[in-house]
Amino acid sequence: MKKYREMTREELLLEKQELERQFQEVKAQGLSLDMSRGKPAMDQLDISMEMMDVLHAGADLRCETGVDCRNYGVLDGIPEAKRLLGAMSEVEPDQIIIYGNSSLNVMFDTVARSMTHGVCGNTPWCKLDKVKFLCPVPGYDRHFRITEFFGIEMINIPMTPEGPDMDMVEELVQNDPAVKGIWCVPKYSNPQGYTYSEETVERFAHLKPAAPDFRIYWDNAYSIHHLYDDNQDFLVEILGACEKAGNPDIVYKFTSTSKVSFPGSGIAAVAASEANLNDFRKYMTVQTIGHDKLNQLRHVRFFKDLDGLHEHMRKHAALLRPKFEMVINTLDRELGGLEIGEWTRPHGGYFISFDSMEGCAKAIVAKAKEAGVVMTGAGATYPYGKDPKDSNIRIAPSYPTPEELEQAAKIFVLCVKLVSVEKLLETNIA
């Protein structure tokens, strides 16, 4: 097909007329499709259902040290859960604390504690004139909402296929003591599906922050979420890299089983240096007597070990892979060569990132909603919901059924074409 930018005005007007006709046909169907968030579909949740049977009224509910998991105690997690999540996080069991069901909750608490009580004895952030966070963009909207909630100034850091722009990160971290942290989704990033290169991880590990309480918020949410057995991204383990670089305290590494078992009933964890873990335990002793040990026991007895986790994730991949491939194939077939959009081809994670022509993202998402397809709001992948180019759209293929997703993908590309034609006509590029 001829590139839209090479069409005459008359050709664009004819193309718009045909696209409008198709759009009205779709709109008349009264569809209601949801591609708004990266939620596991029902068939993904079903593969974990046997977890509900591993604990029952007659089961031994003691952990390996003999503690009754029905009762109080064990502040930072039962040993077997620390071993399982430690293996998932590529750290030793004594480098990890087990929490409740949500790593996002742990991140919120960590920022809140830093605001009110400081980090490892440093001045509480609430007593400082200015606190800043670096935000790789496009990125995870819920990260940005945490820092926005606390009134922390957010600075956009452009993402590349290798990770964040490290020249910019180093410049800001090493020269501005108000920079206290950076949000990172280092493997199969949200939304682009990028994995940080070895060089990027090494540069993170060797940072020399101006602020002694600067921390890397390393949200390794998709560490085992591969789509392919034979084409997996590799990520250097950050805690070991920081230790070797003489920077053991610079990073908090978060993870959870939210998209491994049940999103509402998984287990979360943070891995860090001993100094950081002790800092965490100080507030935990006030906040809780211990998290849900029965849920920890349930996970351990269901998955058993890291091999069990990997085998389970292959089942997830078998359900997710066709959905990702179908969306990418639709984008390739319908938009390839038109030069009105670019998209990522992730090897794992939960999202595909789409970049439209500048100034079109909000209109595309609005058009899709008009046709019955709900997507993540345009701008959500940037701090304050403000995408300076109004071009990034996060596609979440996981939740719809394959049939619904096929319909949604076709509607999406139709909306991209229609809005792009309108933009070209409006700006008189033709």
C-alpha cells in the first residue's frame, strides 16, 4: 500500500471516506472490548487453581522450622518462601523479605517511610525543600502515581532498547542531591518490553549519587515472564553488580507472584543489602507482626522450587504468546509500510508499546473507545499523564479472549489509520 504521506490530498480524502465507512460499520455492532490493563485472563488464573487444594483442614500447617503458620510471628517470611522468592529474584534467602500480596504496596510504603522517617538515618524527605525522582518514559503509570501522590517532582528520562538514557541518569544522579530515586522496570519493561543491557546495569551499579539516600527502585515484575523458551532476554542481577561496584546499598529490588499465581493473592518481596533490610525491618516491627504465612506456605507447596515456577510460566506463555503474535501480525499486516506508527516486539512481559504520529495518541484512544474498545488512556505512560508528543499508546493483549482480541486489534488499526489520515489532511502535509 502507498505510504499515507505520499498520497495526494484527493487520495487521502478517498481513503478517509472508506475508513469512515468501515468505522461506522464497526460502531454499529455495539461492541464492548477491554484492552485497558495488563490483567491475566481467566484461563491464566485457572492454571493456578490447584493451589487452592494444597492446604486443607487436615494439612500440616507448620513451616519447616515448626512455626504454626496459622498464628502470629515470623516478621520477614517463612524460610521456604524466602528460598523460593530468593531463587526467583536470583538472590540468597537472607537477602530478601517476604511481604503481602502486592509489590506496589511495598513500593508505596517505601516512599512513604522515606518521606516521614528518611532512609537509613538520613533526613526525612518531607523536611527537604525539594525531592526529585527520575522516571524512564514511557513507563509504568502506577509508579508515577506514587511519586505524584507525595508531591515529588518527576523528571522524564527517555527509554531506549538498551534501557534509560544513562548519560542523563548519571548527570542528574551524580550532580543533584535532590534526586532521591529512579523507577525501573528492567526486564520486559512496561510498556515497551525492553530489557536493560549489561552495560546499562553496570552503569547503574557504578553510580556515585550526590544524595547518600538515593535508591534505585528496581521493579523486576516480569523476571520470569518469558513468551518464548528459545528467545529469552537476559538481565544482569543488580544486587551482585552493585556489591561488586562497592555500592551495595544503592538498590531496592522488588518482585511478586502477582501475575504468576493470583494477582489479588500472590506474595511480594524486596531484596536488598543487609543495611537496607534492617532499615525496612525497623518500620515493619511497628506496622505488622507478620504477613500471611498460610499464603506463603500455599505458594511453596504448589510451586515447590524455581523449576516449578518456570514450568508454570510456560503454561502462561502458551496462553499469552498467540495473543501477542496476533496483535503484532495485525499491526505488521495493516500498518506496515504506511509510516504512521511504530511498535515493539517484546520477548516477554505484558505489553506492546505503540507510537503513533505525533499528536495522534489521544484521538486514537478516543476513537477506539467510540468503537467499543477501551484502552489505557493516552499519556498514562508519562508522569502527570502528559506525553509531550501525544504519541505513545500501551497495548495490553492479555485479558480479552483470542476472539475479542482479534476484533480489538482490527478496530485499533482502523482507528490509527483514520486519525492519521485526518491529521495529515489537517496539517496540509499532503
